[in-house]
Amino acid sequence: MANIDVRGFATIVGNIAAAAQGRALALLDYSVGSVLRSIAEAEAGVSLWLQGVILQVLATSRLATSQGADVDSFINEWGTERLGAALSAGQVTFSRFTPTAQAIIPVNAQVATSDLTQTFQVVADSTNSSYSAALNGYILPASVSQVSCPVQAMIPGVAANVAANTITVLITSIVGVDYCNNAGAMSGGTNAESDPQAKARFPLYIQSLSEGTIEAIQYAVQSLKLGMQATVLENLAPNGVTAYPGYLTITVDDGSGYPPSSTLTAAGLAIGNARAGGVMWGVFPPVVLSTNMQITITTAPGFDHPTVVGIVNSAVTTFVNALPLGQSLPFTQLSSIIYGSSPGVTNAQYTINGGTADVVATQRNVIKTGILTVS
């Protein structure tokens, strides 16, 4: 939203006079009481009214019509802010060909993907049995050929959520270590909250100001980090059985379907500050509904069948794993994902969990892909 150049009555009249005089061949009379001045002042009055209407519309739809820095300036005035990007993290295994002497993998040692686009650094983890606070690193004992260490991306964002077996470059030279690799994918990296995401979360913030509401609880969880979700069951235990009045069963997910205990603990603390006094609550991970899918496609002439199979596999996996907490998976919706993934798909037959029924989720469920076979 561009800034509005607000002008007063005298300025508008002066601009009208200047514009008219600039087009006229003779000197115009804009003295008090003249016809031209009366017309200019009448137009200025209408302009002021239109200007006021525009400002009122912008005031009432300020966030909806804003982009970029204007979104930040609006929500900052209300005491909230855009959620920042998060760093990706995971495990990297440092190995060597000849395990003869002890080696130390120092904290802050850097590794990178094979294409050098993403760099990670070793971080301290006191729970790792190989970590030594005194040496500020991880010990690789003599006669041991490898050790796994936690690493964290240098730059936040989803781009650092790299696949397994891609971190193979030692940026920092480590005596006694020959090569490295990540057996599992990096995860947890998120981009900064986008404009649509910030706009969607802001109404929850306004509703949360009263506290003690369902919206306040959901806002508290969503504000922990990008991708957090929560559903609330009132007066019900986790198994759906009626509990005592005022008990809240709160299901929390970070988008993975398997949030760690640290995330659940953080959510519980945030909820405790938002719930009403005297209300008891429990925070639980979602119950994952695993979907096993068998998909058979026919490929159009001119398209490489294995390539199209890979595209369909990726599109279906992304769609299913992105379903929010409590969202069901209609059987027929999957066809639009399959056909829409590539123009090379001319026909598709598929089953979900061996049948053609919808996968129905409750507020405690999140749906994830199980065994997905595309042929």
C-alpha cells in the first residue's frame, strides 16, 4: 500500500489555480470572489470529501490491502510482529578411513552440501555421549571410525531442509577426519512468515487479547513458531470420553505429525498463560493416520514414464503431508492432485488403504503418507 499524500484545502485550491494557469494563454483571475476561485474552492471541497473517504476505507482495510513492510507496520502497532525464519538442523556423521588416533570435531566446525549452496555448523549437545564441554567438541576415540554430531544451518529458511546424503563437504579441515555425510534429511527450517500467513494469524491475536478463549489458546500455540497448529476439545479426554467439566484436550502439531516432547512442553507453558483460571488442560501429540496408497498411471506419448512417476509421487506426498491438523482426505480429491501434477498423466487408478473410502480425521488426527507406490 503506497503512502497517501494528504493535502489541505488551500493546497488543493492553489494546485487547481496553478494547473489552469499553466494551460491558459492569458492571466486568469483567482482573486477572492472571482468565478474561477469559486469553482476551484468548490472542487477543493469535493476533493477533501473524497480524500476523507479514501482514508477511511484504508483505515478499515489497512491490513487486508497491505504488503511487505506495511503489514509489519500495522501489526507492530498492535504489539505483535511477524514470525521469523527458523534454522534447519539434523545429524551429520564424521568418518575416517584409518581410525588410529583420537580426533576432535570442534563446535562451530562447518560442513556443506555437495553443491556448496547450504552450509551447516556443528552445535553443542550435552546429551550426546561423545560431547566434551572441556574440549568444546565431540570426541572420536582411537579405533572408532565415525561419530554423529548435531549441526545447524548457517542461514534460516526451508532451502536448508536438504535431503539425506547431500552434506558431504568438509568446509573446516579436521585432523583425523576424512569425510562426512548426513544419513537423514535436515528439518525444521522455515522461511519468515509470509504476508498471507501474518494476515491469517492477526485476527487470532485480536481475539486472544481477552484471554481464556479457544482463539487465545490457538494463537499462543501458533506464535511459538511457524507451522504450529492446535485443536481443542472441551470437556473431553484424549480418547473422546467425557471428562469433568472444564477440561481441555489440546492436540498440538508442528507440521511433522510427531512433535518432540520439547515442543509439547513449550506449548503447554504458552497455553497456561492463555487459558482461563481454574481450567485444567492436557497437551498431546496428534494421532497420525497413515495412508498407504497404490497409484497406477498412464503416460502420454512423448513423456518419460519414470520421470512422470517421480513427479506424481512428489506431488501426492507434498499434498497429503501438508494437510492440517483435523483435516480429512477425500478420496476424490486425490485425483486432481495426480492429474494436476503433470500434463503427462492421461489416466490414473488408485486406492487409499486398499479401498476407495475417504480418510476421515477427527480433531485429534493428522494424516501422513505411509507406503506410497506409484507405477
